[in-house]
Amino acid sequence: MSVSRGRANPFAEIDELPSFEAKPKASKPIVHEQIERIAATNNFPSRQAPQPRPTRRWKTGRNQQLNIKATPQVIERFYKLADARRVPHGELLDRALDALEKIAGSTAE
């Protein structure tokens, strides 16, 4: 009996490997109307992305950034006000601060 110094080859006695093929998957019919109905009855939210906001680009000369935390409702109000007046966010903030200072000045007198 001879002792070999190399690793044993587990495939040494196999001349040709058997060919394996994947079994075809049985296709299941998907009824989209049924899925939509089940989702609607269970109040399951849609996975569609929300519509993006329109791009707001203004050349104003402002180059400083102000980051604040607010509730989604306040942010939405801010965007709606800026969009309705067709002004940049910085301009709306200027107007809001001016109005607040005017009110505070008139009550302080």
C-alpha cells in the first residue's frame, strides 16, 4: 500500500459528470384585480412612488443655508405658500420675518 503525498481527488473515479437540468417552474396565473381588491379591503398602501415636487430653481444671490426641523404639515404649508406666491423659499422666509417683526413692533408700542 502506497501513501500518496497529495490531496485525494474525489472525482478521480468518475469519467464524466452527469448533466443536471433545472425543473421548469409551473407558472401560476396572477389575477391583478384580485390582488388590488384584497389590498384595498385591507388598507394596504400602494408601493408606487409619490409624485415628485416640481423643481424650484431661482437665481437670488442667496448662498447661505438654513436647516430647520418641522412637521410634515408645516413643511407642506411652507411649500404651498411659496408656490402660491411664486417666490423662492428664502423670499417667503424674508416676508414672514418682516410680517412677524411688524406685528411685534406694533404691539410693543
